[in-house]
Amino acid sequence: MKKRIVLADDHNLVREGLRALVEQHKDMEVIAEARTGREAVETARKLRPDLVIMDIGMPDLNGIEATRQIVAECPSTRVIGLSMHSDRQYVGGMLEAGASGYLLKDCAFEELETAIRTVLDNRTYLSPGVADVVVRNYVRGMPTEAPSRYGRLTPREREVLQLLAEGKSTKQAASVLRVSVKTVESHRRNLMEKLDIHSVAELTKYAIREGLTSLDT
């Protein structure tokens, strides 16, 4: 039986390249594509794929939060993170969210098959540069660092934070999340209080620093 794979990336060329590489292997097939993190979650929820290859920097819902939701709702689905960044905040965020692998985009094509087979064999795969980051942070004792304020936010508050940072109004965020405007306003008040931030401009800067969104998203 072929391994069923979903590609989640907001760039058409990346998805096309990944699809071409995956479909070179007779025991793998791409069953769907997603252009946003939210679409990736909905697709995984509906199709229950074996694997999702997840870009981290996506609009609406970033890859870290999307991974967290997929792993929680679809425990048999594995996720491989895909990014241009090897920074601790991205690598640690994806692994903490439940990803089974992390690939850097500049070497993803060469390593893709190895990463897929490793992860589907219930093992973890990290690009060499990423593995170095993980080891260095382990040696330095990451758990002893002060917890991030971001860690105190609820999953819904994180979603609201990203949507507002991407320029969506409260009404637009409510529409995306399918909740009332009052609910979004409540989440916004709570996250601003927890982060001690009191303007959307500062929220945007904070979201970029935390890797929730980026200027080129």
C-alpha cells in the first residue's frame, strides 16, 4: 500500500518540486496540497494521511501551530517540518509541537526520501545543520532557561496573535476562526495582558521574533 502524503507550503513552486520528487517513488503518493496552516489541519483531519510535509512560515496559521493541532487530532499522522531556518526557536518549536522530522529547504530535495522513510519508520530525522542546533541546546541545558511568555498563551490566543500580526481586523480574525467578534476581542485582551503588550504594532514585532509570522509571509 502506498504511503499517503500531504504537502503544505504556500509557494506553488516548492509544492510542485516536492510532488515531483515524491511521485518518483512507486510506494508514495501525494493525496493533497495545502497553502495555509489552517488548510493543512483541515486536510489532515479529513484525509488522515501517513505524513504531512509542513512548511513552517505559512499564513493564517503557522506550521508550528498547525503541527501541534495535527498531532493532537491525528496521532497516526507524522509531520516533517520544512524551513529555510535552522534557528533554535523554529527547530525547538516544531519538535515541541510533535514533529518527527525537520528539513532545511536548501537540502530538502536531496534528503527528502531518506527523511520520509525514516519518519514513517517511527524514527526522527533532522537535517545535519539542525541536528547540531539540537545537540548544542541540549548540552547547554535548554530546560534551565526562563520560560517564554509565549508559552503561557493558549492555542487559540496564539492563533489570534498570528492573525492580528498579519494585519487582519478583529472581524476578519473572527471569520477565520469561526467565532464571534467578542470572543476574539477577549482573546486579544488576554494575550496582550499575558505578554504585557498594548498595541498591534508591538504584537506584530513580537510575533516575528517568536517565528509565528514573518515580513515575507
